[in-house]
Amino acid sequence: MKDEVKTKVRPDGLRYESKSVGTDFPGPYGGTMSCFLCGQHMPRSRLAPFKVAGAQQFRCRNGC
């Protein structure tokens, strides 16, 4: 069961959630990445790098 989410209202009327630091994905830096094409999370070893507009992105190695 998840902990109860606590919120506060700032003087300007905006509300924000307080949350713990970290990620829900295990391993260093989350251990997983999402495929640029389909968005599915998987270990980086199952992703293949490719370039889009000069930036390196990752896609499913065996196809989406």
C-alpha cells in the first residue's frame, strides 16, 4: 500500500505534492530506459542507440 500523498497550498494558491527522492525503477540511474519509438521500459542492454537530429536516442533492439 502506498503512503498517503501530502500536499500543501502555497501563498500564491498553487498546490504541490511532497514526494521522496529517487525512482521507481531499480538499478543505477533507474536501471531501465524507455524506447524512443514505443515508450516501453526495458534494460538498456535490450535497446539499440541511433541518432535523431544529432542526439543519441535508444530504440528496441529486436523491434517494437
